[in-house]
Amino acid sequence: MQPQDLGKRLFTFAVIADSHLNQDELDCNSPFPVNKLANRRMRHVVRDLNRRDVAFVVHLGDLIHPVPAVKELYAGAAARFHAQVRELNAPLHLTPGNHDIGDKPMPWAPAGSITEDYIRLWRETFGDDYYSFDHNGIHMMVINAQLMNSGLPAEAEQKRWLEDDLLAHAGQRIFICTHYPPFLCETDEAEHYDNIAEPERGRLLELMARCGVEGLFAGHVHNFWYLNEGATRHYLLPSTSFVRQDYSEMFKAPPALEETEAGRNDAAKLGYFLVHVHERGHLCEMVRTYGACVAPDDPLETPPMSVTPVAPARNRYAALGFDLRQSWAEAVGIPPSGALDEFDRKQVRNDYPLLALWEMGVRHLRIPLQDLRDAEARRRIRGLLPLGQTFTLYSYGLPTPRDAKLIQDNAALLSGWEISFRERELARLAAGLRELRRELKLPILLSRMWEHEDNRAPDGRYFHVMNHGFTAGDAGRIARLAALRGLEGIGLVFRAMSHDDLPTLTAFAHKTCAARGLPASLHLRLTGFNPAGAMRDDTWAAQRTAEALFCAAGTGVTVFADALTDIDRGYFVRNGVLDQTCNPRRAARVIGHLHAALNEGRGDIGPVEEMEAKGRWLRTRQNGESIALYMAGPDAVGAPLSIPPELFTSTAAVTAVDLDSGFKFPAEELRPVSEGLYFLRGR
């Protein structure tokens, strides 16, 4: 599947949320220690935005932490906010949040609801509370969500303006900015502290659908979610200051209680969005700040050049995907916390794995038949296809008539179907597929179940486990399979165990299938043979996934790694590329930066060769340039690197990328660290 053609990038704007500035640099009226860092974290965001080419910035509200009822603290925090954003180079557009203008009307709310006095205070301090503006063919609308359902005179005024403005721009490209999101999981969910109540929620959504709103950005929840309703994409943004820790219940493991203040200071989840507007659509990029702080007197620093992240929809070398072994589309009940909700559970879905896939540039996902049977999962798949995600189905043997119809009816959601089989069943499978393929126009790949003797480790020990996929030693089996009537044009699934040589295996998969126009996938095991063992080595996982991506990028082979998030219990305990709170591990950062580095070139990528020189090198050609993946050995100590002369005709113009940081620099400045990972490009 080719990357999407979104056309030329027109411009980029930034969206930030929930800065919660305090009335003093290190003083606040919150009991949580992390809140004292809000001003310093916002100062970092301003400096980070100033080094980027953004047309404007939208703030989604909760600019400050003190609420309007505490007027002296409110005024002090507002002054701090104005002083900080005065340094911002780009124009800034503000959205009122509940800390800025009062909560939405809720009789059970812990703070005061919006009033005419609070509206007046906002307007005197920050400006209009609802308005619109245009930029380069895009119509931006900012609304005061706290007004909705309030019964205040200003609500009727905003309602008239909102309908008139939307209808006047119907058919144009429209984005809406709001503090409260309309909903968190379902459009008909019950009201709670974090959504817009009925009837105004339904009216807003109906009006948005009627006018074809392209995107909506919301704050307030201090966490990331992606939702789509009709043609509108809803983005719920993280905060720049702290995380709402009640939503830590989404994850399979608790946050580090002391280090993260029970999740409130989970710094990897802090950041803001860049929105890249193209001729045909838009792409959102998360900039993780990791809670970086800048004190008032800290000097300005010029950061190194970095590779440009590539979104899944634009990734031309998206060879590496993931097996979605854990549930990914189900809703989780968030128990009432006694702080912000007390009377019901909120239903949400954990979308942090999706965010990580976007950041890594990963397109290809592998799902079991169980997911296709689930109506909610199918709905989620439909919503993710326009973002560049693809889904490969997997199952065992011939499907039941009911499942066959399900696959036929939903073939448009799938990019392929992997079927595992026992060799003794092959004739029956071929006959059944011959019938299925009369109607089903979906690429099919076969994966051989391993027999007893195949499941021996290199040291000869047998393990009671299930493995499947062809290996480089299966040429004879593959030839016999290809001769069977009914299997014409069928692709194959290959298996890479932890000890397998990836350059050899990907080349074999390419020669056997992809070079002949047949689909091929390679399952990358991030664990060993022994189900009682544990693979918790982040360095090995980063090296292994980077090597698989580099080797497969030019082959037409899709690699599926088997652990997106950690497997921290049960069999085959191992690290994924995300931990159990869905924060990126080293491998996730490396994959994203390697995808970005590959996409800075164009054209076909040739066969990969391997060599040793103070570590391992993989090298190939990309459209006339030489590119290399360097995996430094454990003895690298930061000394200048002597690049093997056979790699490049001249090292003077070679560029290096540190795949951990994404920083880009002349290769002559490369000082490899122990087991570092680097990408090099030159002539």
C-alpha cells in the first residue's frame, strides 16, 4: 500500500493545552508538588515553539491555575502568563478553560461554575471568549465550551454566532478549538466532569457534521485521545504541565508512585501538537517535552538539527509493523476518584499505543480474527484507515462459513490475511482457498506451523510452544506448496527467531516472494525459545528492530514485531517498544528516527550487505547515495569514528543521525557511545 498523497504542505500551526501557570515562579495553590513546575515547563514550550516554523499557536485553555474566585492569585498568574507568551514569535490565540472562566454548569463540581462576572474578567484579562479567524484557506473557530448549557445570556449569543459562522463557511476547511471535549469515548455517553453535557453536545456535533468540520482540538483531560465522528477528527491533547492521574487506570501497570506522583508527573506524557496542514488533509505530530523546565534566567540554547518525523500516511519505507497481541480497541472504566468525579465510571480507550505508532511512523498492524468479529474494533479500524494505518488479519486454517462471510464483507478494511496451517492439512486448505478466492479479492499469505522437531532451540532443548512461519531452510517446502492448484499467487509468512540472521532471512523472503510480486511478511520475535526466560534488554530490542527495518526497507517484505508493549507476566516475558504505561522505550525512539532518516532520501533501496568494524555495519544504496546503519560495539567510548573507506567515496559530505536523539550532524563529528545506533548517508 502506497503512502497517501496529501499534496503540498501549506503551513503548520501549534496547539498547546493546560499550561496552568501559577501566580509565582515556584509557588502555587495546589497540593501537588509537580504543579510548582508549570511556569518553567511553559517557558520551555515557548522557546521550543520559537525554533519552529509555525504560522500561529492556539492555546486550548487552563492558561493559569488559580480560578476566578481567587482574584488576587488569578491576576498574578495572568500577569505571569502574559509575560511568558510575550516572548512567543508566532501569533497566539486563546481558548478559555474552566480554570480561566469557571467550570461548566455542574451542581456537583468542586469549583465555581461560569458566571457573567467571570466572563467579564476573562474578557478584560485575555480578550474574546469565542471568535474565529482565517489563515491560508483554513477557518479556525474558538468556542467557550463552559458557556454551553449554562443558561447565561452569553450562551444564546454564542449559539447564534456559532451556527451563523459555521453555516457561512460550510464546505470550507474548518477546525474547532474547545477546552472541554464533546465526548471521551461515545457520542451518547453520560455527562461527567470531562465532557460537554446534552443537549448542547448533540447540537454541536450535528452542526459540525452538517458543515463538514475537518478537525476538533480539545484540552482539559491532560491526556491524549483520538476519536472520529463522521468526517471530523477529534484530538484530545496532553498538557504542558501535568497529567491527570485519575486516567492512569487505563494502563496495565501502575505508574512509579513516588517518581511520578502517582501518575501526575508522568513526564513522558507531557507535550503539545504540531498540525501540518496539507492541500488534502492534515497530519498531527506530538512533540513530547518530557517535562523540560527553563528557569527565568536560563540562557537561550540553539538545539542541534534533527530529522523530521514522518507520519504513517507519508512513510515511503514503512517496512516495520507490529502485532497487536493485547486488546487495543476496548473501553476501560475509570473509577470515580473522589476528586473530580464521584458518581460514575468514565469509559475511555487507551490511545497511547496509537500515539506511539504515529510517532514511530508505523503503518502496518496485525490483528486476530477476534478483532474483526468485534463491531467496536471494526469501527475503530475504519477510523484509522484514513490516517495511513493498514491491518493484516491472521487466523488458523479455513474459516467457518460465518467467518468467511465476515471476512468477505469487511475485506476493504484489510490489507492481507495470514493463514497458519499444518502441512498434513495443505491439500484441504488449497481446495478451500480455491473456492474462497472466487469472491474474495484479498492478498492471502500462508504460514507453516512448526512441528515437534522445529521447536528445538539451537542448543537442542525442546520447548512446548507454538511457532509458525517459513525459514531460510524451507525452500523445498515452499516449492511443493507453490505447485498446488488453488495456491497460485499466494504469499508467505516467514519467522525470525532471536538468533536468526536478519539480512539473510529478509533477502530470502524478498527473493522467494516479494521479487516475484507476491506478498511476504516476516514475524520478528523479540524473545528467545524458552518460555520461562525473560528478554528485558532495551539495547537488544532497539538494535533488533532497527536492523529489521533497515534490512526490509527496500525489499517489499513487511516485518511484524511481536511486542508493541511490554509482556511483563505469563510466558515469554519481554520488553516491547513501549512500557506497560505506554511510554516509549529506546526502541520506539530509534524506530521513529530511522524511519525519518530513510524518508530524507527517495527512490529504491538496494540489497543490504553486512560488515564488521568496531561494531556491526549494514550498508546499501538508496537512489545513488550510500546509506548505512552502524551498531556500535560495547567498547565504543566516545572517540572519533574511523568510517570504513569502502562505505563512501568521500566522508567529507557524509551526514550522521544519532538514532536515540534524532540529532543530525556531519559524520566527522560522530563520537559513538557504547552500543549506540547511528544512520549515515553520503556518496
